[in-house]
Amino acid sequence: MARFKYDLLKIPLLKKIVMSRSFQFIVIFPNFVVFIVLLASAFVGSPVGNHNLAVLVVWILWWAALMLVLTPLGGRLWCMICPMPAIGEWLQRKTFTRKNDKQLGLQRNWPKKLDNIWLQNFAFLIVSTFIGVLTTRPWATGIMLVLLVIILPTLFFLLFKRRVWCRYICPVSGFIGLYSMVAPIELRVKDREVCLKHAGKECYRGGPNAYGCPWYEFPQNLNRNAYCGLCMECVKACPLDNIALNIRIGGDDLYVEPWHGLKKKGLDEPFKAFIMSTLAIIYAYIFTGPYPWLKDVANIFNGETFSKNFIDNILMETLIPDRLLTFGGIVWFSTLVLMPTIFALFTLLSKALAGWRDTQSFKKMFINYSYMLVPLSLTAWMAFAIYILLINGTYILAAVSDPFNYGWDLLGTKHIPWTPIATGILPYIQGGIILLGLIWTINTIKNISKHMFDTRSRALRASLPMVILALLYTFLVLNIWLGPGVVPSG
Amino acid sequence: MAKRTSRKSRGIVITDLIALVLVILTFVGVFFVVYQHQSTQEALAKEGVVIHIEAKQWAFSPDEIVVKKGQKVTLVITSRDVTHGFMLSAFDINEVINPGSEVIVTFIPDKTGTFEFRCSVYCGEPWPGSGMGHWVMRGYLKVIEG
């Protein structure tokens, strides 16, 4: 049975907007302004984390928006409007809105060996190692923003072709790509046969009014959302009007080989899934769990006083190597060793139940089943995100009224006290999300098995250990949020 | 056809120009707000006497201030650690000092004498019921003849 799909580009106004060369600038610019304000706020605003707009917007509002709305509903919608690559891309193209063939920079090709998301995995782990500092020290968030929005992307845009930064390095892009595969939106070609017969390939090479895919995707081969940044260049480029932006119900992204089998799934995406599913638990424990030692150990700098001057604030800090090693060890070991080992054991069990002589290799089962962690960890993150938003969201209302700590009260909300919202129903909302995630995951396991095994009974037997793993994970996450010891993080 | 193309490219150049102006305005706007604030602070400092007071558990630094009667005094009060208060009841001043924030109080002392200022927001004590810490966090303002 054909799945429901509706091409949004059939709406004439939307198509007209998307076809405009100014489209990207129009959707990025408002976020760019917000970023500049946040950057200033990080350095001249309150040095106290829960009074600083940059810290609050980045780590509460943006994170919650990403996990609750933008990614699960919009896929890579954030990438479409993200200000991180803006400066670099404007410089590279030497224009904000035009198509310019003579670009700035060295225009190097990205090494073939690095055509995966391992660098994004490591980048996310590096950010996570410093999460205790980033979420409490505005200067740290400020430095992170300078690095991730100005210095590093610009450097990569000037060294390499296209959006190498977004595709291979950005720490956020990796998990957005992973979770975008379950989003009810997709960019695909309308008729692949039309593309295969067409020699121009403007969508990849670029056309007179559009750049070739900045994300190194080949639209005719697109069968997963993972690496399509929804920049809409291919829509502008296609002379045959063969690109659709579909609203969809369901999707095969988690079960199919990339590019219709022309590319093979590696271990980079499964490890991204391990990282995300493990960190959803670690973050929950750090921010809300009943283990003060974990909070302490995540705080790898030893600054206990505040000054008005951000340079003084940085100089007052001293790195605590013991904590860095301990917390770094917890983050890197649990995500890269512990979780994959547990998963490998369950995969072994699954292979044993399916039959050792089955044609599916252990590696293939390990890789394919890892995609069950996508809905499982996404919903764990949603439970985390809704908690931090409802419990700490009122801090944002106060901080936005005086973003630079100048004694302003722009919106009259400066004196709103910290007020956790909906605490009575929050555990039920979280419980609902987590249980929904379990059902969604079991369905995903069923579909993965169906795609891998030829007989129903074999698929069923192979699924069993994975369902048990999903149950154990769900029990753990439920215990974090609904069990004893959840403490408000304000 | 050529005319249409050139009109189109002219339009695109204009949108590029508008985009450039918007980006520059963003940087300049934010820079201006920050610069303006710093200038105001410096102007304040030039106008009269500006005294920086830092509150920390459990003392003000400095805890003794001498000013002249009739001279405009600006107190810039900050906290190093937790939320403190600054109460100088002789001149009707009572402010909450959050860590990292800067509270600016301007007044003209119209009487001479020695006046106590103290912390007006409970900021802890070495051990419960000790009567120390917050309860003895105080300082003195001495106003002399100008």
C-alpha cells in the first residue's frame, strides 16, 4: 500500500519563496541576529548561568526546540535556518543571495576516508565532556559559540568546497541527521527514472541559478533524510521540476541502505546512536539525578566567584584535571565502549536465536539493529528536553528582559521568579513520551527484522533480545524520571 | 531577453546589498548598545565620586567609605558569590545584589556623620543559629564636611 505523501511545493506561494535566491538568507538572518545578541550576552551579560540569556537560550530553549519540535517534526529544518555556517558560506560564495561561480578559498575536496560522521561523533563527545561547564559558565558558552559559529565553520568553508562543515564536522548536525530519519518530512525526487535519463545533473553540479548540492547529496539517490540539509538549492537547480518536499506518514529511512544501495551503512551512524542513547541517560543524571558527585565531577573547572568582567571570570577558573579525566572517562567510555558492548551482546543473542547459519552477518545485524535506538533515544531526549524547559523555562523570561545585564527591563519580565511549570503533570507527560518511544521502537525492531530475514519466525526470534534491550532501556529512563530522587535543577 | 536578464541581475545585486546592510547593522547595533553602556559608566565616573563595593560572604569590601557632604556619590555594588543586600537606611537605600550583576546607586549625602550599611538579604552563616555571617555583614559610610 502506498504511503501518504503530499508535496508542499505544490503550494504556489511556498514554491515561489523557495525558488527565490534570497530564500536562504531570509530564513537564516533572523537566527543570525539572535546569535549575535547571544554572543554579546555571553560575554557582557550576567556571569551567572541561570541569569545569562546565552546559556538559557542555547541549553534550554534551543535544545528543547530541537528535541521536541524541530527535529522530530521538521527533520533537518534547523539546518535550513541555522546561522552556524552563515558567515563562512557568505564568504565562500562572496555573496549573500546570488549564484557566484568564482568562490573564495582553496576549494579543496573533502578526503574520501572521512566521508562519514565520525568527526561529528567526536565533536559531540568533546562538547559533552565540557557540558557541566558550558551550561553554567556564560564565558564558556560564548567561547563555544565563537568557535562553532565563526572560527571553525569559516575556516572549513575557506578550505573546502561546499558545506563540508555541516556535512562532516558540526557536532549538532550528526544527531539531527540521525533523528531526521523519522521526521514526517522528506526531500525526494518525484520520479527517479526522469533523473536517471537526464544528463545535466544540475542538482549536484549546479545550474545557472543554483549551486550544486552543498551537502554532497545526489537527489536522484536520496532515500534517507540523514544528510539532506533542506537548503532547497536542488529545487532551484532542477530544470525538470522533479524535486518534491513531501509531508509523509511513515518512512523507510531507518531500514534502507543509503543511496538505494550505492552506499553501505558503516559503523559511524550506529555509534552516533550509541552516543545519543547513552548521553540521554548521563545528561538526565547530571542535571536532575540524585547523584551530587556526578554534578561535581561534571564541573571540571573550579571557579566559585563571579565578576562583572568576563576575562576576570575566565582567569578565576582553574581546570581540575582529576574531574576532567573522570567525567571525560565516563562520557567517552560509556558511549564508545560500554553501550556498544552491551548492544553487541544482545546482537549475539539475536544472531543465536535467528540461527548461526543464517545469511545475515553479525556486523550487518549489529549495524541494522542499532537504528532501533533512534526512536528510543529520541523519546528519552524529548523527556529530558520537556523537563528542562518546563522546570527552568521561566529563567529565560527574566533574562530576555535584560540580556546584557545592564539593569534593563525591556519586556517587564525581569522580576519573574523561578517558577517550575506543570510539575504535577510533568511525570505523566514524560512517562507517556517514554512509553510511546517504546512502542515506536518495538515497531522499528519489527520492521528492521522484516527487512533482514526472509522468514517470519526467524525475524521474530531475532527481534526478541532487541525488544528486551528496549524494555531495559525504557525501564532505566522511566526510573530516572519517575523514580525517587529527581530533583529540580534550578 | 537581454534587457530582462540585466534587470533580474540588477534586482539580485540590490538584494545582496540589502543583505549586506542588514548584516552590518546587526553587528553595529549590538556593538553600539554595548559601547553606549560602557561610555555611560565612564561618564558617571567622571561626574562625581564613584565607589566600587564588593559584597561576599560575609563582608563588604571596602567596609569603610569616606565621602564629602553635598558631593554626588555613585556606589557600584557587586556580589562575588551569593545574593546579598545593601541597606543604607540613613539615605533610604536598600538594594538586592545578585552575583554577577552590578547595582548602581547614586545619591547626594546631605548630612554628616557615620552611618551603617549592612546586608539585607540573608546570605548564610558559618553554622545555623551562630548569629555570625550574614548577621554581622556590615560596613560604615562616613560623611564629612565638604
